[in-house]
Amino acid sequence: MNSTTPRATDRDDWWRTAVIYQVYPRSFADSDGDGIGDLPGITHRLPALAELGVDAIWLSPFFTSPQADAGYDVADYCDVDPIFGTLADFDAMLATAHELGLRVLIDLVPNHSSSAHRWFQEALAAPAGSPERARYLFRDGKGALGQLPPNNWESVFGGGAWTRVTEPDGTPGQWYLHLFDSSQPDFDWTNPEVREYFRGVLRFWLDRGVDGFRVDVAHGLAKAPGLPDYTPPAVDGGSMGGNETDAPFWAQDGVHEIYRDWHAVLAAYGPGRILAGEAWVEPLAKLANWVRPDEMHQTFNFSYLETPWEADALRAVVDRSLAAFGGVGAPSTWVLSNHDVIRHATRLGLTPPPPQGQGLGPKSESHPDEVVGLRRARAATGFMLSLPGSSYLYQGEELGLPEVIDLPDEARQDPSFFRTGGKTYGRDGCRVPLPWEADAPGAGFGPTAESWLPQPVYWPSYARDAQQGVPESTLEFYRSALAARRAHGLGSGTVEWLPSEDPEVLVLRNGAVTVVANTGAGTTPLPAGRVVLASGPLGADRIPGDTTVWLVAD
């Protein structure tokens, strides 16, 4: 890469073309040897991310939390949990990131708090109908004695979405809603006090200098009036995001007023501060409502993530995405992995992959072809990074990490595993702590061999130092792809589809770069030009199956 090529983060609209790297703090880097990643560990490893060539990082939650759902159960939105460090550690991490030219987004979890949050504890101590309970969704039960839940909603994590409380006098009382675990009560976003509270949370972190927020469950804050019963369509497994288009607790119009309000809060801090939504919404034309000019700046493109490695399907979702997001003046985002889904180095080697959120384990019906999975993962990444807009990477995918399938039951920690009696393996397999150094204890995750989820014996072979400088390694492929993407301005380009004689081969032009993605098993001719990127080895004049190539004119 030309060192004079400007970074996306040098501009106020950096988010339109940025490559953003998700850091899952528990599993990124451990500084103190307790087996849990922390903020000083992140700070120590930030130069590696700058060297990789990403533009920004997004940190999953590090706030004060009982950790019932790995930090997505927040007890204090304006402090750091001691397992991750202190506010001073956060400030040091943020300063280092900015010195390295990296923007920083942090997670915000506004749909629900932890049951340990001060507000919820006050609600439990207060009577029905009190202002304290009005911050959450408390309701009387059905039945003669209120013994039945207020409606039939099911939790995303399995089981019912309502839990009955014991009142201060010891009698059975009201029920509260939790779309996720019972330790994660949903806020009532019709309450002005809730809205003002979160404005304060936004300002607290903006005052510290963050560049924006990734908003968890951004489609879930508003519920249909009256909380009507809902029976989801029959499917095998489930969806961790919960993306039924007609559910009365997802994608309600009321969310848009909230995000317009937040947009105004961020705008007061000047340009360059953004909201990125985790919104499981279909179709893409509806999802685009989240990124209208006065709402969010980005929202994750889960339609793209869930698209199989098939030429027709990929072309269709790219066209739909560019049309939907472009229609409201927003960039499309592209993503293949995150902390909630099976890593794509494994997922693309499964036929078929299990439903989102179900995870993989020793007794799963599907077992991956690891060689095919990694080859397709590299090709899929090469295709994704050639597209205009913003791309998200999940920590460890640049190492080619697979999903860890053989975790013992006693080591698993995902609430969905326990709430379904082990029927759903959940998300632990994509959250195993990273390998940094092949010959170090714990593969260099920290100064000891401690690891909050057990690392498999083969983990050191994927370590960063084992791949650095090795031309064919996945790490060097990612580094080359990011450098070429920046050098050729692909993030701000356009897609022009070119003819392809093979229905399993996609050919497009973005600026000066021609991209050929062979999704089939056979070979296809290598066009004339200079190869600037190849996801795998090439023949003399042929592109093998499951391989993506970028070329420029000689």
C-alpha cells in the first residue's frame, strides 16, 4: 500500500467507507492473567490492528455487569466492570487508538438492563403502578390469581419472555418482560425518564471522546401497544436476533423517533460521531428506514451475512443492498461474522448451516469441511472487501479461526445453552480467546494459560505470530486485501457487473479493479491484467473454484 493513501478516518464521513474491526473484550487480550480479556490488553494489542489496516474498532460491552450474558446485561452504563479495568484504562485505550488513527465505537444496550441495575432493584422494592416500575415493562398476570404470564411471548434465548416477581410482602406479584434472559429486563421506552437517562449515557461517553455507538437490538426498543399475543412461524431452531417481520416486539415504528433524538444528541458534538444499528429486519427496503438521513448512520446488513456462497444469491443481495441503502443516501455495510454467529470459516463449510443462534457442538447434525470452509471464507472476504461502503470484521477472522465445536458442556456459558437444556449450543464457539503467540502459554492470550473458555489444542497453529510474514497465510491475505482496498478507493466506488459465461462466477468492476469470484467447484479463465489480490493459489491462466481475484489493467 502507498503510505500516502489517506485513511477513511481522516474524513468527517469516515464511516461511509471504513473497515471496522469488532473487539470482543473478554476474548481479545488479557493483561493480568485472570483468563478474561481487558482494556489494558486491548491497548497493548492496538498497534497490531493499525498494522492490519482497519480504520476503526467497535468494542462489545465492558460496562459494570454481573456477566450473565457476557456483559450484555448492564448494571451501570457509565462505568467499567472491574474485570475489564477502570475508566482510566478506557481513557488510555481510547487515546492510544486515536493516536494510531483508529476511530472507536462502543456498544450500547438500550433494550434491556441487568436485573442488578439500580433501577430494577428499586422497581422490585416498589409497589405495582409505581414510577419505579414504570421504567420497565411490569404487567399483571392473567388468570384468577394472576398466575399466568401477561401474553404468550417467547424469549430469544428460549422459554417464556415473562418472569413473575415476589413482592416485598412475600406474595406472588406482577410479571416483567425480558425478550432475552430473565436477568435482562426490558425497558419501557414510552417512559420519558428512560429516554432522558439514555441521552445522559450517550453524552457521558461522547464527552470522553468516543466516535460513536453500536446499538444492540436496535429493532427491539418499541413494542406494539397492548403487547398482543404472538405466535412465530414454525422454524427449525431459532434466530438469535429475532427477525420475524410481523412480531409485535420487533421493528415497530416507535424506534425511529428514538434514533432521530439520538442523532441530534450526536450532531451537537460535531461531525464524525455515528450510530450503527444491530437491527435484524427484513426486507432490506424496510431496514433502510433505520439509516435515513436524520436517524442512524449505518446498520448491519444481516441479509448479506446470511447469504450462501452462491453467485446468483450474492449478486441479488448486493443489488438489493445498494438500492435500498442508496435510496436513503446511506452506505451499505457488509459483514460475514460477529460474536453471535458461527464463524464464516466454518459456516461456509457446512451443508446446510444450522439456524442463526443455534450454534454448533459435538452432537450437531452438520459438521464442517474445514478445508472448504476456510477456502470459501477467504474468497467470500475478498469479494466483500471489493464492494463499496463499509465492512465489518470480527476479531480472529483475519487468522482464519474456525468455530470451536468440541467445547465441553461444563465449559459453556451462553445463556441460550442453559435455557434450552442444551438443545441450542449458542455462541460460545465463536468467542474462544484469540491466539497471538504460538509458543506462549494460552497461545499468547495473556501472561498465563488461563482462558475463560478453553482454547483447543490446535489453536497455536492459527496464532498471529505464526502467520505474520507468511505470504499464503490468512493474516497476510487480509492485510493485502485491506491495503489494496484503500489504495484503489473501493469503499467509495461503484459496482458495475460484467458478463460472465459461467453462472457460478461473478465478475464486477469497481473503479480500476476487476473482481472475479468463482463460487463453483470448477476452474474459470483468469482475465488479462495484473493480479493485485487472490484469495488462494492460481493456475497459470485459470482461477480455481472458491477463489476470488482482483485485477487491474497492466
